[in-house]
Amino acid sequence: MTIQYADLLTIGAGGGAYPAAFRLARAGRSVVMVDPKGLMSGNCLYEGCIPSKAVRETAEIYQSQRRFAERGLPGTITVDFAKIMAHKDSIQARRYQQHAADLAATPNIQLIQGEARFITPHEVAVDTADGERRFRCAQVIIASGSDVFVPPVPGAEFCLTSHDLYKPDATLKTLPERMIVIGGGYIGLETATFFAALGTRVTLLQKGRQLLNGMDPGMVALLTPLLDPSIRILTGVDVTAVEVTPEGGRRVHYTHGEENDTLDGDVVLMAVGRRPVIPAGAAEIGITVTRKGVAVGPDLQTVHPHIYACGDVNGRVPLFHAAVRQSMVAAHNILGGNIPMDYADFRHIPTTIFTLPAAAYVGITPALAEAQGIPLQTGRYDFEEDSRAQILERMEGGIQLFFAADSLRLLGGWVVGIDAGSLIGQIGTAAAHGLTAYDLARFADQHPMSAEGIGKAARSLF
Amino acid sequence: MTIQYADLLTIGAGGGAYPAAFRLARAGRSVVMVDPKGLMSGNCLYEGCIPSKAVRETAEIYQSQRRFAERGLPGTITVDFAKIMAHKDSIQARRYQQHAADLAATPNIQLIQGEARFITPHEVAVDTADGERRFRCAQVIIASGSDVFVPPVPGAEFCLTSHDLYKPDATLKTLPERMIVIGGGYIGLETATFFAALGTRVTLLQKGRQLLNGMDPGMVALLTPLLDPSIRILTGVDVTAVEVTPEGGRRVHYTHGEENDTLDGDVVLMAVGRRPVIPAGAAEIGITVTRKGVAVGPDLQTVHPHIYACGDVNGRVPLFHAAVRQSMVAAHNILGGNIPMDYADFRHIPTTIFTLPAAAYVGITPALAEAQGIPLQTGRYDFEEDSRAQILERMEGGIQLFFAADSLRLLGGWVVGIDAGSLIGQIGTAAAHGLTAYDLARFADQHPMSAEGIGKAARSLF
Amino acid sequence: MTIQYADLLTIGAGGGAYPAAFRLARAGRSVVMVDPKGLMSGNCLYEGCIPSKAVRETAEIYQSQRRFAERGLPGTITVDFAKIMAHKDSIQARRYQQHAADLAATPNIQLIQGEARFITPHEVAVDTADGERRFRCAQVIIASGSDVFVPPVPGAEFCLTSHDLYKPDATLKTLPERMIVIGGGYIGLETATFFAALGTRVTLLQKGRQLLNGMDPGMVALLTPLLDPSIRILTGVDVTAVEVTPEGGRRVHYTHGEENDTLDGDVVLMAVGRRPVIPAGAAEIGITVTRKGVAVGPDLQTVHPHIYACGDVNGRVPLFHAAVRQSMVAAHNILGGNIPMDYADFRHIPTTIFTLPAAAYVGITPALAEAQGIPLQTGRYDFEEDSRAQILERMEGGIQLFFAADSLRLLGGWVVGIDAGSLIGQIGTAAAHGLTAYDLARFADQHPMSAEGIGKAARSLF
Amino acid sequence: MTIQYADLLTIGAGGGAYPAAFRLARAGRSVVMVDPKGLMSGNCLYEGCIPSKAVRETAEIYQSQRRFAERGLPGTITVDFAKIMAHKDSIQARRYQQHAADLAATPNIQLIQGEARFITPHEVAVDTADGERRFRCAQVIIASGSDVFVPPVPGAEFCLTSHDLYKPDATLKTLPERMIVIGGGYIGLETATFFAALGTRVTLLQKGRQLLNGMDPGMVALLTPLLDPSIRILTGVDVTAVEVTPEGGRRVHYTHGEENDTLDGDVVLMAVGRRPVIPAGAAEIGITVTRKGVAVGPDLQTVHPHIYACGDVNGRVPLFHAAVRQSMVAAHNILGGNIPMDYADFRHIPTTIFTLPAAAYVGITPALAEAQGIPLQTGRYDFEEDSRAQILERMEGGIQLFFAADSLRLLGGWVVGIDAGSLIGQIGTAAAHGLTAYDLARFADQHPMSAEGIGKAARSLF
């Protein structure tokens, strides 16, 4: 068998892979990306953030319309689910085309559809439709991402996953009247609010007591009461089985404390978590793999300095933009001869829960600060007083900023409500780069924009 | 006549006045605010940013609705102008109530309706409905704002001003079919786009060759083609007279080069500029007043260290949020015994032209850099490739960041298109606090939000 | 009795008091400083940093001379202890004159020699040579400093303290042949190295196992072997008594594990610690006083918002420059109407142990990082390779910088060896203001200066 | 002829070359350094900063000794010039050994003694003692440095240059009684003060009106009166010839205005400037060469992206530490595939004139700010009040910090007097990284160190 040489082979072609791939190709290195779907951008574009946000933004515009029907924009709008999905599909198609065009325009790089597995630390086999190919690789980036975790519940196969909802030409074709969401993590909760906004009656079943397990309880406590009250949320619930009803619907069996109960819906979304996809052979060549994924530090190197792991597969911060930054870190460190030149900052990653309304956070929030023994001073701003929120008639929520109690360095913050996903960028930039309440208070945030609240929250300390 | 004592008297009760007034009152100082309308928040709330943005956001939602009619949200929406204005009025009313509640809740501070004039540097007379009152003032903040400048054109009295459009219970009651806007500054241009979006046929007459005179020509050149093409823009035009037509409409006479011409509309908006409102007696007590306003430096002190001038009246950066920051600077310097403790940064003020679509900028942009001989490197991002822009089907415009060519310190930036007014906050925070392209490139901006473009623009230098 | 009014009364006139006193006087406030000695600058000038450094720098020049006798500057230098002390006295006199001149030149401020005690939270009595005076005070700063702690050891009265060594016209008049230092804190250890350098045979007795108890053991372990080997250091030693020998010398009795032993010297320096000086009446008016001192947070306010505690008396960071900064914080907060405007950063205080050679540190060092669970990356530089160290023939020690492992934010650092007290300023500035290893590595530190090592230590991570 | 391949060839092995060479070698690239002397570190170590500072520090210790003879350290020290030079030689030898050891310990890198010349953009010939060698180079760094410029004055060959004074086993063997220095740049002026301190009678002839031509006149005006008054400085002088006197001394003929005059000395130092050393063939392959040197921007790339020019040869900032930083920039950009990843900041380079006393500056100083139209606020500190300066009895000079008038961003600063070369590191770090007067004022600079003055200078604005 011929063995081809590649300066870099990436296992996966998503956010953890392609930024590095393109940067190295531009630097004249030979690059091979291997992806099971033969597509760039990974789950994010295929079934994750992009398509879900396409649905979300449509739902939000629908909400705005209804809110302003009484405020000068009368009229009746209906929901055409098929067209919403077509719009979503068109975004995905457009981006796939852009990626394909980028790929075609860049020398030194190829994308192979197939499954990669390690033979040795420097040799990777790729199983393609046309048979196996072998590569000798100076460097490898493992960026195989994560996959929906489907728990071993009887009848789990009767549930949809985010895959079925959001992939191009999705499985779900019509707006369900009744949806049951199993799992109160961010995927389940976001989806619940989108469909509720579009008119579906949603019930969400959460195993633990708190939604958004793992996030700061203080923030979750602020967000929860702002969610659409039509969403029925049951916590402390254990799903025991899912079955198909005679009418073709779904019935979920669950226990709640001592009691057993069932719930019927048209569709069930299984959204209890994701798990890393570990390439075959990784463990055999000595890569350390834990339950969270491939173990790496901020330099993204595995135990083999020439093998990197970026994105969801390393379990550090499973978000697309974190993967992209990690990919660039890996690229820089490869360029540096596998001697680190760059490190990923896992702490200052802005994170948005794109529910309607959204919540976003970054850095060190109170629960973590308390665990680390870091005294905080908190600056607060309430959207009740925000002029933009008033104009948009969306005055729920607000901004909280967390400063080190004596230096007033911004350690983190969160936003619940309007513009959360935008504001967190400004807060995150400030926190990531060591700015203080003094700095934020001196900046004249734009009026009448919600960012005014950042300055006001900082000034509330003085 | 009794002379009352005040630690601080503010001439005006708007953004340049009340932040200082409240801070000093909280510190136990006796504070008197004097305002002709007896209202807090100045022009911004009365006839400026708040009501205009109320109209703007409604128009934008209307645009979104139309854009998404084909994308899953079919239906017909109409424009009920009276309700739009009622919504606007309700925002104004709500905020006036909040201000009144704040005032009532704060000891040591009173708001007097009246006209203030200087008797001596430490004595101010206030003409009220109940006669004159006199105050001996340890400190004075001149924050009398600015007013619409109406040029001496015959028939100017037949034009509306922003006052007539945006004040509570505004003069303009119905959506005009045809509007003529005289002046291509930000007020004229913004209003043109709002009304065009709502269905009015708008013609804009601009004296100079460039819209948004005084702003960076590069940015204006990017924005102009994105404006609603239904807006007819005539540049190089000199308005010579306005008259009432027999039908009750308005006819504008103008010259264009060698030619004379006329134009008919239902209403004419006169928006050729604003000028500072100088309190009576200011010049007599030695305050330096130029055409731009009361002369102050970054400490906001006039030639009398105990007299400050904040906001539009000083002509430095005539924006509400700049006034608020200046007011806090004055407050700090008063607290410091009129020995400066704080300085206003006039350069790093985020500024948004709230047209549809908007443009926003901050700091040093190319035209200024060239004038100062500062070499730049420019980072660019095009919304064509932005996922959020694609989802919202608003892919025009983009982000440009301007870095010092060697240190890569962020000197300024602009955004044209979606989220301009939000993104400029993040860019401005970075520029105001000395961050670099290295810093911005290392930050993992949130996907799929338009702030991704900030990181990508920075990374385009590497 | 007449009660005078003061906007501010400071208890003490040292580093925690006079910066605030002068700032407020400049702002037009009436200020009274009360000091038992009637002198400004506190222990620092009277018996602390200034006089000890005067001796230290003389000793260091003496060392340089001996080092360069073989390198082009031959000759014989002797030590004239009386003149060294006269030089020291002249520095103290000069600075007292400067302070007196500053005081005389500043209106609104007076310095009273006396002892202050609280009558009520707003009333302070001062016992002076001419009787009691009473003040009604809008604000009070407790800045009464700290004093040598003399343990209840029999014969402790036969020991000298730092007071006897360093005060103007000090008790110690001749260079002792043999000195015993009880206490291995920074005062004891510094003094041991100065006198050893000047020719005294020094024995240091330390109770614990580690010198410089409370400082990072890693730094202490680097410093200890660099100290003059002629200094005999006994650790784990408990002094049980001190007596006068028949010859007029001193004999120290101590236990060492199971053994009892004695040691003879000409003088004994008692340097086991310092304790806060709490003004009379403080506890009675409700001020919280712990063993460490008056309890305050970063705003320096006690339980009474108008009463502040700055400097050694609050036990946070007992260093003159920390007191000065705290005093300014208190001044700002008083100016702000006892509503905080400023906060003291207790963490980023550069601290130098002015031994020969010196060690200096700032921020979070490894022992603390480990306790807080913060992963670090360490950048190192060895003076062995430093050109300035080579030129000066002082190549021992080096620089270590401690960065957060993923963000590479500089959390702290230390320097052992040449220029430690200067370099820590640059390191501290960087750490206090959130700079990163990326930033430090990009800066071109001056060659051939020891600061080169800061950049090189940062670059060692890449 | 065999053509060898090198990933990188550096022309020169000094500060502009070896940092890149070693970084690339560590990354596994094959590296060849070519140097005419076959030595690393360039002029800096051979005849520049290192040996001159060895003489300087000795002279400073000699000064300290004399200053403290009356302050407790009596005795007589003499100057043994031969031993001073031997000490200097030993430092040079030690560093050459360290470089050789580093070289031997690093794979992938070799140093060839020879002269390099370009054949084509990718081919370099090296003329060695053993004949010509040829290299095909993926990348080249031109780092050929600069050389003393000897003007075409008759008898110039009878003058010494810095080469003769400072090279290993220098030409100058004895301390001259009378030295004439032609040129008042930093090399001439530094040397004048060293020799004056050691006892030589020095006359300095400067063509222009200002010493240190090109530096900020304000700083030069502060420094000049602090120089040893025994140095006779003649400005506005044109040297017309140098001749040997019958006694073997030197006679300098010069004009001063209308007058002709002569001056006799034992030695004459010619120090009128330096000029870049351009490798043969550079112009022929298209490299842009100006009078200042090889033209490059902040990416250090020439017109050929794979050919870089670092250090004195590009004429940007002819200082060793600037060269080192530039070399790292070139290394990073080579690693990046000749697509820039890093840029040299030419502005924020700390620069010290190592006269006795020294002056140091960084960033934008007033003369440049005025030229660029940037308003400044200046913070000042006078060493007259500095405790460390008082202790060392060196109270001349002080610190000035230059802040942007409104943002208070630190743009630059200078220090004249003690610790100038150390303090400029802290000031430069702050200026390079965008810190403000607010930041500096909040930092508790160490007492009693001269860095206190940085904080005090910042606080003088408040």
C-alpha cells in the first residue's frame, strides 16, 4: 500500500480542525482533513448551533411581531414550519458552499470522506468508500468532536435527537403539537423554548433538581422564571421507557420520587448529553483518554507532542468557538515545531444559552469563586431601567459583573435577557484581558443600547 | 431677596447634569438642578435618542417581518403610525416616572423649573414661574445642552424639526406620504431611513457632497449604498426657501449648481445641525465661549475651577453617553475639591448612526490617522460570511478594525450593518483600554454571533 | 472644654495618615493629624525602612568596593560606624525638614503632638503636653501603626530593638563585634546581613524551621544559601532568657530540641515581630479589633463608614507603601462622602526583603497558588547568564514569574539577587494590571540590564 | 560546487540573528549563521554595550566609593586601568564561552566564519578561509549590523573608535590623561563620562548645537548640566583634520563659527555615528536599501517575503534588545510560513544613555508629541525628594511621564539620574501595554525605592 505523507492530518473537519488546517496550508504545509461526512464545520453546522439558531431567530422575530402587534404593527402572522426548515436548510447549504469554495481556493489541502484510525503515532489509516488509505503524518490533530449520548432506556430509538431536528433536510417535517424534551441541558432547554414560541406545547423532563446542570445556580435561578410559562418543566424525573402509542405518538414512562407516571407527546427529544468521539487506535498508541475525552492541557498537546486534540473531543469547553481558538493554538504550536507558542485560555470563553430569552456568562461566576475562596464584589444592572429593553418591551433580566473584591479586576459576568449573546462579548473581552471596574466605569457605553448596563453595573461599585 | 446655598447647582438636568447631581447628593452635598422644562434627561429623552430609537426599533421589526414573510412567518402587517407614536410616548412617560421616583427617593437634591443665569461666578439667579430665586453655589455645572439650529431660510417656520417629530405627544400625527429632509447629518439621515421603512417616500437634501459630514468618508462610503434605495438623496444642494402649497403641503426651493429647482412634500424636516445653549451671564463672568460651546478640557473645568461644563454645551462629543461620563468626571473633580481626580476621554466614545442599517465607530479611523501621520493595519470582516447575518438575511456591511501598524494596538474601528450599535461597545472597550490585535485574536468570540467578526478581523492580520 | 471641628482627624501621621491628610487639605477640608512624636512619616522614617536602608546601602557599597578591589579599583576601605550612623541621621533630618516644610506650606492642616483616644465615633480627645484637646470629626483615619513586639522573656530589657538601632541618634554607637539576632523575620534577617557585611560576627536564632516565616518557602529556599555564610543561623530555637554578662555583654539562654544552651554576644537584637497599636477607646465605640489589628476591607472603612483604618494598624500589608496607597484610598472614599470610590488591592504589593543580597516578590507565588488550586506555568531566568550580573560579579539568584497556566496572565513573581527591589516594580506593575506572558515576551527589555531577565523568563514559556 | 540546503541562513550572528536561529533550530529547522568574526552576539559583545558597560559600572563604583569616603567608608582607592580592561575582557570571554556552549548544545545549527553575499533571492555564497560555500536558503535573515562611520577627515586614521576602546584585548592599554571625543552622540558622550570619572581630562567636540542629536531636546537639556563639569564640551564645532604631534599625541584641527582652532590630546575618539553594513548582492536581488539601511516594516520582511532584515542593518532602532525582539518576530514569521504572525513595535523600546549619570526614555516624548499634534499631561517627580536618592547622595534628575491629555494613557517617559536604566523598564512596560495614569497611581510602588517616583509622578495629575 502506498503511504502518503502529510505535514498535518486532522481527524475531523469541524471547528477544532479546519482553522488549523487552513493556517498550515497557507504556510505551505501539506494538509489532509478526514471527516466521516466529508463536510467541513462539524456538528455545529450540520446539526448544532447554526441550524438551531436559524430556528431560534425565526421564533424570536415571531415573538417580536406578536409583541408589537399592539404597538403599531398590527396584523396576523402564522407559522409555516416547512418554510422555517427550508430557511434553515438554505443557511446550511450556503455555508457548505462557502466552505467548499474556500477549500477549492486553497492549495495544499484536501478533505477526505472517511474514518480515521491510528496505526502508530505517526501513521493513520483512513477507511474510505474506495478502500483504505494510509498517511504518514508529521502532526495529527484529533478533532473528532462529540456525539449525542443516547442513554440505554428502552424505546430510546423512538426519540428524536438534535440530529433529527436540525440536520439538513431534517427528520422532523411538521411542527408537533406536543413535544416532550428529555434533558434540561442547554440543547434541551433551547429547543423547548423555540418550539414553545412557535406554538408547540412542550414538557421538559429533567433528572436533577436544577436545569442547566453544571452552570452557576445563581444564573439559572434568574433565567428559569423568565422562560415561557407554557413550558411545563418537571425536575427530579427519571425516564424509564419510551414507547410508540397506537396513534403513532410517543409515550414516556418515568418515575418521580416514589411515583411512576407517563406522558404522551407527538415527538420526544432525547437531549441528555453528548460524549466525545474517540478515534480508533488512540488508546493503543498511548493517548490518554478519560470519560471526558482526550486529555490535553492548554497547549493542546497529548502525550505525543505532535498529536493534538482540539474541540469537543477533549471535553474542556465543548463549544464551536472554543474549538476554533483551540485549533489556532494547535496550529501555532505545530508551526513552532511542537514547542508551544500559544495556549488556550479555557476560562474566558463566552457561553450563551440561546433560550428565549437567552442567558450568557463568562469567566468566574459566584459559585466557582466561592469554591476557590475568591471574595467578589458584584456590580448589578436591571433591564427594568434599560431604555432599549423598554423600547423593545423586554425588560426582564439584567447584567451582573463579578469583580475581585480588592483589585476590582473583572473575573466574570452574566447577562440574562436581551442582547445576552452580544453583551457577553464585551464582558468577556474585558475579563479575558484583565480590565477592572475602574476601567469599565470610565468607558462611556453607548446610549441607548443595553451595553450601557455594563458601565452602570461597574459604576454601582463606586 | 433670600439667597440659598447649594454645594452644587446644575444648569440643565440632562445627561451632563443629573449623574453628577445624584452622586454629590449621595455624598451629602446639597444640590439644585435647574431645567427650563423641569424635567430630567434633557433632549435625549424629550426629543432625541430615546423617542427616535422607539420609532427606529419598531421600523426594524417591521422590516424583519417583511423579510421573514417568505421564510416561515407569512402574514400581513400594516403600520399604525398613531400607535407607534403612542408606544414612543409610553416609553418617554415611563422614563420620566422613573426619574421622578429617583428624585423623590434621594435626599439633598431638588429640581427647579426655570431659567438660570449667572450673576457672579458663585451666584446664579433662576427665573421661575413664581419669580426669581437666587443661589450661592460652591460649584456649578453648566449642562444646558444644545438646541436645533434653524438656519435663516425664508419659510423655515413651515418645517418640522426633530422636536416636532419626537417630543411627547409629537406634532406629527400621521405618517406622511412624502417627506423632505433638509440635512444629511445623523439626525436627518436616521429619520429618513425610519420613515422610508414605514412607507414614506423620502427625499434628502444635503448641502455638501458627503452625507454625515465630519465622519470618516470611508465609513460613510460603505454605509451610503446600503440605505433604502427608495430614499432619494440629492447632494450639493442649497435650500433657498420653504413655502406652504395651496394644498397645505410644503414646497422647498433649492439651487443645485447653477440650477434652481423645487420639490414638494407633505412635511419637511429641518435637520441642518444643533448649537449649544449658553446660559445667560456666562460670558459676563469670564467663561470662554466659542462657536462650538463653552471651552473646557478633559477635566471639564472652565476658567473658573469651580464651574464645569458637561455635555452638548461644551461641543466636544455631543452624545448623551458622553455627557453622562463627563458629568461623572465633573462630580469626581468637585468631590476632589476642584482639584482634578478624573478626566474625560473624548476620543474613545462609541458613536452609532442609527440608520437602517446602522453604522457605528469609535476611536481613530483612517481619515484621522492619515491626518496625524499614524500608520495603520486594518483588520476586516465581511458580514457576507457571517452566520448570524445569514440567518437574519442581512448580510450587507461588515467590521473594520484599525490597529497601530507596529504595536498592533487597537486605535479604532467601525461596524456597518447588523448589530453595529452592540459590536461597537466591545470594540470601544478594547480600544479605550489599550488592547491589541494579539489580544483580540486570542479571545474566542461567541459563535454564531456577529462578534465573531471582531476576532476574525483581528486574526486577518496574522 | 472647647470642641474644635475637623473634617478629618488622623490618629498617627505616618504613611497611612499624611497622604490622605494632605489630599484632603488641598481639597479645602480642615485636617488635624495627631502623632505621639509630633512627627510625620511614622516608624518608617523614625526607625524603619529609611534608616535601615541608609545602613544597607552603605554596606552594599562597601561590598562592591571589596569585590572590585581585584578588578581595577585597588585600595583599602575601612568602616567608620559613627559616620555611617551620622549619614543615616542626616537622611532622617533632611526628610523631617522636608515634611515640616510641606506641612508649613499647606493650609488647612495641623500636626499635634499627643495621644488620641476615641470618646464617641465622632469625637476624639487628644492628650497633649498642654492638656487635653477635643475634636469633633466628620471623619477619622486610624493610622496608629505598629510597634515592636517584645516577648515576655526574662531579660528582654537587655536587648536592643530596631528602635535602638535605627532611630535618630541611635542607642547603638559602635559596631559590635558579636551580635545575636533573635528572630528570622525580615527585620532580623536584614539587620543580620548589614552588620555581617560591615564586619560583625552575627548569630541568628529563629524559632521555626524556616526563615522569613509566612513568605513563600520556595523563595526563602533560594535566598537562604546566598546569605553571607559568616552569619550563623540556628533554627528551631526557643530563647528562654537574656542576661548581662559580667563583662557587660549579653548572654542568651535557649533551648534547641531537648538541649539547653547559651550564646554570648556584645548586643542582642530582639526582632520577633510587630503588633498593631490600637488607639484607646476604639473597641468601646464598636470598632472591630482582632489580634491582627483593626478590621477593614478594601474600602478601608471600619464598621463606622466615616472611620477608616490604614497602614500597619489594620494588619493587612504592613509596609509603608501599602499604607500610603491605603491612605489615598481612604482619602478618595472620604471625598466621595464615605461612599467608596476606591479600593486597596492588598494582593499586588511589591515586597522586598532588603537583605544582602535582597529578595523581592509580588502577587501570587507557588505556595499560595497551590493552596487556592490555581495551576501555574513558571518562567525562569538565572542571573548566571545575566550580563549586568556578570559585570557586577554578582551572579547568584534569578527571576521567576508565575503565570496562570492557560491564560498566561502574570499572577506573581519573585527576584532573588541583584536589582531585586527595582525589578519587582516592573513585575508588580505587570501583575497588578493584568498583563500576560505574551505581553512580556513582546516587550524588548533593555540590554544589558537585569530587566532583560523578565522578558527572557516570559519567553521561556514559548 | 555543492550547494547545501538551509531552512534559514542568517547573515550575521548578533542580536538580530541568533535568537531566530536558535528558535528555528529548536523547531527542527536547519540553520546556518554566517559571521565575519565567527562569533555570536555581534558588536554588542565585541565592542559595544557589554564591554562599555563593564567600564561604566567600574567607574560608577569608583564614584560611589569617593562619595561615601566621607560617609562612613574612608580609604583610598586608585584606578588600575589595565585591570579594569582585564575585567572587561573576562566578561567578554565568559559570554563567548556561554554562546559557544549554547551552540554546541543545540542541534540543527552551525556558525560559519565568512562573508555572505546574495547570488539570487534563495542562494547565498559564503566566502570562508577555506573557499566559497553555497547555500540554497528557504529563508534568509539579514542581520549584518552596523559599523563605525569614519568621516573623510584627513588624519581620521589617527583616531580611535569604539572598536579600539572596547574590543577584547583593546588597543587602548593605558588610561589617557587627555582624551578628545569627536561626536556628542550616545557613544561619544557615554565614553566621555566614563573616562572623566576615572580621571581623564576629556574634551568633547560636537558638530550641532545639541548633544545627543535626535533625542528629545527637553531630556537632553535636563541631562547636560548633570554631566561631570570637568568634561569640556564644545558645540557647533567642525573637525577639519587630525594629526600626530611630535610627542606622539594627537592634534585636532577644527573650526568654530568663523574661527579655526586646534586642540591637543593623548587620544582622540572618533564617534560621529554608525552606518549599516549591507551584504553584497542585496541590491542586485532587489532588496530596497536606503541610507538608513535595508527597508522593512514591522513584519521585518523585505520585498522578498522570505528575506528578513533585523537589527542595526534596518536602521529602525539600532539597539541590541530591539534587534533581539526583531529577530524573534522574524522567527515567528518564518515559522508562520512567511505569513506574518508577529510584528515589531518600534516605538516602545526602552533606551538608555549610559552616561554617568544616565538618562533613559521610552515611547512618545514631548518633542514628538508636539510634532504629531498629541496633547499631553505630564507627571513629574524630582529625585531631590527621593529617599533612595538621598541615601545614595545622588539627588539630581528625576522622572517625567507623558500621558495622553484625555485618556491619560501613558505614551512615554524619561528618567534622568539614578536607576534610569532600571526604571525605564517599568515605565516602558506600562507604556507598551496601554496602562494609564489611573493604573499607575493605584499601584503601590515599593518604598524606599526610586520606583516610588513613578507612582508619585502619576499621582501628581490627580
